Amino acid sequence: MYMLGRNIMYKFLPFFFCFLICCSDNDFDIDRSTGVIPLAIDNIWNYESWIFDSTGASYQLASPYSKVTGCVTINEERWFTLENRWVSGGISHDTCINQPTGYFRYWQGLTSMVYKYPASVNEEYTFEYFHIDSLYKLKRELTSLDTIIITPSGTFSCIQYYSPRLIISPYGEFLETDYFIDRSVGIVKCIHYRTTPSGKRYIGNVNVLSSYILN
């Protein structure tokens, strides 16, 4: 799945730079007014996914999902663990937190901003991205604060983020990507673009929110 924590396809490594303890199942973060993505244990987002070729022909893939499975304490802060099922059927795991400046991921001792918020339209920032054993510094831009997105689960007013180059695990492809996020719900749509050898740009993959449960 090309969703929350889309690059982490490997076993979660031990923390060497922080003291980590598990939180209780009742220890929820439900401050949706200041977060980018609502984080609480047992939150789940289910998606429908389609692959397109350059002619526009499509087929539907297995339904991916993201689920908040627990929480941990890192450097005296509460982070949430997520399980992600990719369209390929593989499972990855993330550790994420909402901060006053945006939504962050923790991986191998590195804290990386995934979605900057608050931010202004056309504001760019650097997104540090692990793929296998390599660290990439990629650009991301907030392109809209009020894009309307219609999905099987409802109609949402979304923040739109654009990445001109994003590695899609496990293939190692660099693709353009648009993410659409309703801060009261989470990621409601994701579009990946591909380019033919002749330079034609086309939509290669679309994921849309089909249902969700928030605690």
C-alpha cells in the first residue's frame, strides 16, 4: 500500500537512541483539532485501489488498509504504531506522531516530517525517506487547503500535498504523488503518476477511502 509509512517493508528495528515502553490500550490521542491524521488505538482506514496503464485501462487490486495497533514512548513522547497492508499484500509498520508543526515518522533513530502543518499554499519542505538502507531527501509541497474529494465513505474538504519524486516500495520507483488529507479523518485519497518512455504522464494508481473507524 502506498499510504501511511509506505516505504517501511522490513522488520521494526530496536531503538538504540531512546527508552521505549508500551502504553496502555486506553491511552488515546484524540486531539484531532491540532493533528494532521487522527491517531488512536484501533483507528482503521480501509481503501479501494486501482492500477491504470497508459491507455487508461484499469483493474482493481486487493484492498489495502492502515490500522493503529498500539503506542510507545520515545524520548518521553507518546508515538503510535501503525500496521499497513499494501496493495501487493505485504505488511509494513510505522511509528508516527502529531506534533504542533505536522505529522512525523520515527525510523532507525530518525524523526522525519511527513506532512507539514500548519503550512501555506505552495510552501515546500524536505521529507526524509528511508528505502532499504538508503536515506533520501525528497521535496514535498502543500498545494491546496480546501480540495473537495468524493469517496465511497463520504465527501471531504482536504489538504493536498504533492511529491514530485517518491519511492514506492518495494519496487524502487520514483513517482509523482498527490495525497489528500481531511484532518478530522485522515488520508482519503492518494494518486500516483507514471510517465511513459516517450514522456507521457498518466495516472498509474489510485487509492480511495472506502470506510474508516475512529476512536
